[in-house]
Amino acid sequence: MKKLMFTTLSFVFLTSLVCLAQEPANQNKPKEPAAQEKPAAKPLPTKTLTGCLQKGTEAAVFSITVEDGKAWDLSSTTVKLDEHVGHQVTVTGSVHHESKAEEKAEEKKEGQVEKAAGKEEYGDLRVTDLKMVSETCSK
């Protein structure tokens, strides 16, 4: 009886060891930093524009038309753009591109209004700096 019990316990012990040997040793080890898994996001390109600052069609959105006739939508959480409406300004910020879905939704919403105004919208700029050039816009 003792021999049978010893053999059974030995078998269970050895089977457990074999099963544990099959598990990876680093199972509880934390993963490598995420930076190695996917590349870091590219910083947004910055742009500096000079033109006449105007109130946009939406609240907290402004626009600037630069010398080549291209219009940019401007927004900022740090610069008070509303204080410079009607002024000639130089703004610096990061260029923001809408996703294709957002772009299509915006096109449907705007319809022909922009074409009627004769301005070509070029992009969106998140303003981080503003310098006033003149208190009036030159035409």
C-alpha cells in the first residue's frame, strides 16, 4: 500500500513538473514599452500665415485669407483670436487635416456656400502664436 501511494505521488509530482516546464518563463513579466510596438506619432507640421483675420461661420472658429487667396480656418485654446478680428496678423500653429469621413460630411454641410464666396479653403490651423501686423486689413 505504501509502495502504491509513493508511486502515485511520484507520478503526480513528475507530471506537474513536466507541465510547468512547458509554460513560458516570462509569463508574468510585463510587456515591452509600447514605443517599440508601434512607431511614435509624427509631430504635426507647423505653418506661419499672414493675412486678414475674420470671424468664421461657427463659434470659436476664425478664418484668415492669405495673399495667394487661400483661406484657412483658425482655432485656438490659448490665443484670443476674437480680439484681432479685422486686423492684419501673422499666426503660427499646427496644421490639422480632417479625416476623409469628416471632410465629406463638411462638404455636404457647406454645399455651394463656399464657392459662392469665391474663397478656396486650404486647411485648418490650430493657432499657438499671434502677432498683430496692422490694426486694419490692406485690400
